[in-house]
Amino acid sequence: MANNTPTPYRCDVFHKDKNRHPLKYQFIKSIYYLHKLLQKEGFDYHYINVYNRKTDVYLGRQYFDKFIIDKPPY
């Protein structure tokens, strides 16, 4: 059976150290789960730029210390 769970987001994760290259995630289901994954791996990011995966439209920015809200994928 195919996994047909929607993955509406594409994210670029920027580290607090400006010398490190940003991580690019092409298929993201939830910004909250991405945040928890990065915390578990010890990646100290500054912010995440969130884009619509299909249209590549910028949806918003999620900072590390702000309350996580999944952006509407429009």
C-alpha cells in the first residue's frame, strides 16, 4: 500500500553558526516534527524557512525559541 500522507512543506534550516551550510528538506509533513528531530540530533538551528513544496511559495519563518505552528500550505 502506498503512503499517501500529504507532505506540503519544503524547509531550509539555518544553523546559529553562519559558517555552516543550511540543511534542505524537500518533503516535510510537520514543522513540529522537524523541530523535534533537530532537537534530538542536537542541531542548534536559528530559524527554519518554510515553503510550499509544490509551488515553492515562501510561507513563513519558524524560529527555534518561538511556539511551533504548522503554516497553512496555501
